[in-house]
Amino acid sequence: MARTLKLRIWRGNDEDGALQDVTVEGNNGEVVLDIIHRVQATQMGDLAVRWNCKAGKCGSCSMEINGKPRLACMTQISAYGDDEVITITPLRAFPVIKDLVTDVSFNYKKALEVRAYEHPVDLKPGEARMEQVDVERSQEFRKCIECFLCQDTCHVIRDHEENKKSFAGPRFFIRIAELDMHPLDTLRNRKQTAQSEHGLGMCNITKCCTEVCPEHIRITDNAIIPMKERVVDVKYDPLRWLGSVIRKRDGIL
């Protein structure tokens, strides 16, 4: 059964733009991306929107719908009332290229800053072994589709442009946590770099990143908080501190 939808869609770029009102028909079972495509085909032929799989697995159609970061292809129009205006805007944390398309290259730069896993030099090919429990611990974090909704909703990035230089954000905290949990990733001090290079201490665990994750990764509870705890264990444990003082005194360090 068709229904009439009232939309407000952002048109413009990073320097200038405005919300434009549009009315379009929608059908039961359709998602917001379907409606955007209909508007694009019938009323706004030059409307820019990024999408790919339309199955909630590529993360391309990230945008804000009624102020909440969401995947357009996974947002049912039935979630909105007949008289409700659906406002569609680009991700607020990143520069707008055109209309609903944003420049998310910040995230790829941050990805390069997280040093990759390096295999232990004393293990030959085929000799590496991991317990199944170690595999399962970090399996959740590998579900990330890099939609960057968590990056967009994180207020440390969203509301403070100056933080982007020193703050990696929740997407990369789960990457660092995954590597720190890896029993063979021993060549780098992930705890130290998480704090000193990637700004883990700036996160105040509001859990907003977890709330918007389409893969339901428990970013805060299973990655960020445990990582913070491990950092504290290393940096502020009095026994570890005393041991380092003794080693320095004896010329070991």
C-alpha cells in the first residue's frame, strides 16, 4: 500500500547549502534508500548519494536520518509516521562533498596510523598457533563494515574539529583492541600507543558509538573499556611502577 512521504533533503556542499522539501510516494517494505533513489529519478536528477550493496554490509550509504547516524538501506520507512517529516542530511562530522556525500578520508588516514600485525620472527610459516578462545575474543570486532557511523556520532570528533589530529575514534579503538588481544602480536606495545598516539584517554565512554553500530558490536563494553583498563594496569599499577624504578636504579632500563 502506497503512502505519501514528506522529506527534507540536504542539498549543497561544505560551504553552502540548505534543506529542500520534497513529497514522494513510498510503499510498504521500502527503506529510506529506495525513497532517495525515487526522488533522484523523478525530482532531483543531480542528487548525490553514495551507496553500493543495499544489504547493510558495505557501509556506503551512511547518512543522518532525523538527526541519527544510520544506514539508509537498513532504515525502514515504516519506522516513521504518516505525518512525520523525514529529514535526511549528510554525516555531520565530515566535510560535505555534495548533497549526501561526505569526505570520509579522515578515517583512512587514521587507519594508516594503526600499525599492522607483524608475525613473530622466530616462527616459520605454518608454526603459528592460537587457542580457539583467543580467536573468539576478537571475532566480534572483525564484523565492522567501516560505515563510520560510530566515528560520526562520537562527540570528541563531531563537536571538536581540533581533536581529529590526535584522536583515532571508536572504529580504530576496536582495531587496536583486536590487535592487543592477539597472542602473537607481541612486537608492538598497543597499550602505550593507544594512549599516547591514538587518544584513547579522550574517550569518556558515553556509548553513543555502540548505539549506532549496525553490526551491533559492543564497541564500548568489549573494546574501549577493557582497553582502558589494560592501559591503567600498565601505566598506574604501583607494583609495575616500583619494578620500573628498581630496574632504572640498577641500570637495567
